[in-house]
Amino acid sequence: MFTLLYTFLQLISGELIGALAMSEVGSGSDVVSMQTKAEKHGDHYILNGSKFWITNGPDADIVIVYAKTEPKIPEPKHGISAFIVETSTPGFSVGKKIKKLGMRGSNTAELIFENCKIPASNLLGELNRGVYVLMSGLDVERLVLSAGPVGLMQACCDVAFEYAQERCTFGRPIADYGMIQAKMADMYTRLQVSRTYTYAVARLIDHLDQQVPEQKAGSTNTECAGVILHNAEAATKVALDAIQILGGNGYTDDYPVGRILRDSKLYEIGAGTSEVRRLIIARSINAYYRH
């Protein structure tokens, strides 16, 4: 047993490692189709099911798990609840570790719940309203993740620009050639636009208390989806340009740009794919211009 505040303080300090267990093998962006269930038995819930693609899965001490508590409710999203689960709980186990193309420093695995007995006090938020718990943190998650591609783009620029000065063909550094200069300019511009966009949305989030509720609901959702959409796709493009500048060397493990490309691609998939982000933005645009 634990107190909620103390547990969160330990997560913040790094004493404990946390994980978020929402996705399943057949349920990612379509969260309401999840199959994991939590049934009430006295002062406990019995959790059964499995989660997939869980970051920190093999290492976590605490997991926030989303499960169906009212499977037959007319509005599916209203039948999901969130629970705090200690990984030492009997019935919890870590399944296979997922081998990914990139981001290999971030362990990802399947989590399995077999008659996992959870105290009713571990319910996070209101019963059957776990989707709202999930959505309350999703915007900030997308914003935080959008900073990752900025770092990857900076790394690509550092490697590629220095290489372009050192690599010579026909007696001149390749940085003197117009086609290379065009790529360098595009890479630099994408990096700076992404960095500026990230700071702008972060500033928006920092000043939420100064906005009316309608502004909070629309702008944060749209802008957080927009910044991760833009930065993720920009990072993939910058990494590809870096590989091209390095030529054959870019296609080897002797330089980090290949790894950076693989790492960048994950940002177009995790926390909602680029397609889902576009859908969020388009819905917001339509809602605004139809009123």
C-alpha cells in the first residue's frame, strides 16, 4: 500500500520509475476498443488483460493502467477507468521485450495482468471516466515529446555541417557546392522553426490560467498536436538530408545519423500517429469555422 502523494513525489524525484499502460495489441489510437478489464470484488478490483508497446515496461515500479470497468455501457469511452498498479502486485508480469528499430535506450515491453488484485483506493480519478484522466495528460505529453525531435535535428546539423566542411571533392569542401548548401539551409530552417514552435506552445501551456475554458480546450489540444506533428516529420526529413550529405558514410554505423533517423521515425508514431494528429487539427479547424 502507498499514499498517492508520496508515490508521485518518488516518481518525480526518480526514486521510482513509472509507466503508462494504455495501448494493446489491437488497441492503440482506438483506445475505447481495449480488452483489459477490471471487475469490482468488495474493496478490490481484479485486473485481467495485457498491454503492449509500453515504454519503461520492463523497468517500471508503478504503472497507470487503463481498463474497462463497464464493458456494456452505451458510450464506450465512459466505461474505462484508470488504476495505479505496483509492479510487485501478484498477478502482474512483464511479457516479451519489444525489439525496435530505434530508441533502443528506452525499453518497451508487453505487460500482463492475470487476476491482478488492486485495492479500490488505487482508482485514479472517477470510476468509468478514465478516458478523461488520459486526455488530461495527453496534450502535455505531446508537447514534451516534441522537444525530442529538436534535439535530434540539432545533432544531425552538428554532424552534417562539420562533415561538409571537412569532406573535399575536386579540391573543395562539399559545403561550397550549391546542392549541399541548399540541404544545409533547409536543415537549419527546419530546426529553428521547430525549436521556436516548441517554445511558443510551451508558453501557451504555461499561461493556461490566464485563458477562459473555451480557449483552453481548443487551443492546447490543437497546438500540442500541431507541434509534435511538425517536429516529428521535420526531424525525419533532417535526418535523411544529413545521411545524404554524408553520402556512403551516412549509410554506415560509423556516424550517428542512421541511428538518429530510426529514432526520429518513432515520433511520427508514438503518442498518436501523424495521421491522428492531423485529424485532431482538422476537427478543430472545422469546429471553429462552422460557428
